[in-house]
Amino acid sequence: GEVTADSLKARIASGKRVARYDRVHCRALAIYAVPDSLADVIPYYAELDSAGRAQGEALLRFVQEVVAESRARVARFPQNTVVDVHGGNHFIFLQRPPEVARAMRAFLSAGNRSARHHE
């Protein structure tokens, strides 16, 4: 069944509790899991019936929109480094540890040099 309640989706989409990134002046690393397929968001997608797949497709679009909007807000600030890791979900640090560790090491080794944006 539906895992994320419509009320929670509406709250997330409304942006009422958006982080105040304009108040952060230190360097920051943002690693975004960018889902490329339904299987990235719903690993058991192949087991769903047609109604479940339709819900899954709607959920994928919703997640992609939330990620894109959040990423755009963070990327606006020059002190932020944004790294996209494709083919995963919220648990990207468990799914793709080498890429996440590589991004963290690159960010930390950059020290006080200017932030870079990665695609």
C-alpha cells in the first residue's frame, strides 16, 4: 500500500519548513541521490500490480521533483558543493558507499579552496 501519506507529501511539497541556507556561510557538501528509475525508489517494483505500479510512477515523479527543488536551493550558494549520485534513493550512502566516500574525501581534501559543483 501507500507508504507516504498524502498529508506528508503535501507538507514536503509546500516547502513551509525549508532550511535557511542563506544563513549558512561555511562550506557545505550536499550529496544527492538522483533516482533514474522506479526500481531506485521502489526496489520491489517488479512485484507490484498495475495499480501499485501507477502509484510507484507517481511517487518517482514526486521524489524527482523534491530532489531537483532541494538541489537547486542548495546549489544557489557558492560555498556549497553539490554531488549527484545517480541510481539510488535516500540510502545512497549504503547503496553506493565508494561514490559517497569519494565525494566526501574530495570535499574534505579541498580545505578552504572555493567550492566546486559536480554533475
